[in-house]
Amino acid sequence: QVQLVESGGGLVQAGGSLRLSCAASGSIFSNNAMGWYRQAPGKQRELVAVISSTGSTNYADSVKGRFTISRDNAKNTVTLQMNSLKAEDTAVYYCNAGGRLWMAGSYWGRGTQVTVSS
């Protein structure tokens, strides 16, 4: 059974930083792309950053240069370092597994709230 558990969300002022982590079950992690998606109120869920099993990455234009995605295959974790946060980054952030660099997979975490105050 696939499980994705996010942690690290919270409230931060604009310009600040947060680090999100996602712990995944071993059966889904090692050979699959892992990613972060977000959904703001009244908007569709959107790709934030994805990393392949070999380390290739794909970022939304809106976060390039500010966010960094990484993975630790030994610990089955994927991390999203978010710097220079803006109010428009406020959303629920979801961990995703099983997809491609450009497309979400079938497995989702429950989400973690990120709120950036301006």
C-alpha cells in the first residue's frame, strides 16, 4: 500500500522560507518520479516541482529560482525548499508519486497548508 506523508507547512512572512518533506513507502519511491503540487482556494491544482528517479527536475515558471526539489533515495523522502516566499505561494501543498516530470501520478498525500502573509 502506497503512503505519502507530508510535513513542514505553516505560516511565514513574505520573503521567508519553509521546507516541506514527504515520506513515501518504499514500493513507490525508488523507481518513480516524485513531486509537489499545490492548490489555492478557488483554483485548480497545479504542478510546483517534480523530480525523476534519476534526479531530473521540472519546475513551474512561477517558482524557478526560489524553490528547490530534492530526494533522498536511501530515506525515501522528497523535500521542497521554498525561499523568497510570496503571498501568491499560499496554498495546500500535496506530495505526489507515480507520475512523470510533466504529469501527476495516481498517489497523493493529504496535503500541508502553506500560508504566506504579506
